[in-house]
Amino acid sequence: MIQVQRNVQRQAVAAAPTPADARAIGLRGQLVLYDLLRRLFLSGPSPDLIQAISAVDRTSLGLPKHLDNDLGKMQEVGDAKLERRESWSESLLVEFTRLLGGPGETPVVPYGSFYLAPTRNLRTEETLAVRAFYLGAGMAVQNLNQVPDDHLGIELEFLYWLT
């Protein structure tokens, strides 16, 4: 009896996740979130992105409760709109463009230099500092100078790349 209990305890200890396992699960969760966010801010809420959000298996990500809840809510909304995903995605894209891209005044400016430069200009020395930081870490932006390097989507791309 004692021998059987010890074997059961050893198996339970062996099956328990190690700290390295927990870190790997946490990194996997971060990777998935950075991927979804970078895609959102670089391309907008496309039907493919909405499908990708719906397809995420949250049980394997080890996300903090609040992030897991938020991702779950996004999945519920995407699943509820499944039959009209194309038209719903188009409505989301129109609103996304209005908020972040214009025309006219945009309520949300997705460039760090806008908030860091006293002049509120884009492509300032702050943008070049971000580029230098990326290069120092070993990442270079494709299509250089099409979108400033301090765009939120590119910064999320950098976090995704680091993860």
C-alpha cells in the first residue's frame, strides 16, 4: 500500500508542469496575442483575422484571466456574426479606418512619434530612434519608409518577433 502511494505521488509530481513549462505556455499565449494584434493594426479587421480569432484554442495559452476573458468575448462576437462575417468585417474596417487612418482628423493616431514629439509630427527623430532600436535587436522593417517604424502595428510586430 505504501509503495503504491509513493508511485502515485511520483507520477503526480512528474506530471506537474515545471516552471519552464509554465513559461513556455505563457510565451505561447503572448505569441498568439501579439500575432492577432499586429495583424489587426497592420491590416485591419479582415475576415481572415476574425476567423483566426475564432480558431484560437484558449485552453492551451495560459493567459491571465482578464486577457482570456477578453479573447473569449471577441470569439463569441465573431462566432455570433459567422453567417455575415464578410459584411460585418467590412463595417468594422470602415470604422477602423475612420478611427486610425482618416480621411480627415483621426481620433487615434497609431504612431509613437505623434505623442512623443513636441510638434506632434510624424517621422521625427523618435521614429529614427525606434528604427535604430529594431536594427540593434536584429530586425529591419520591410518596405522601409512606407509606414513609419513607430506605427503601433510595427511595434507589435517587433514584440511578436522578439517572442
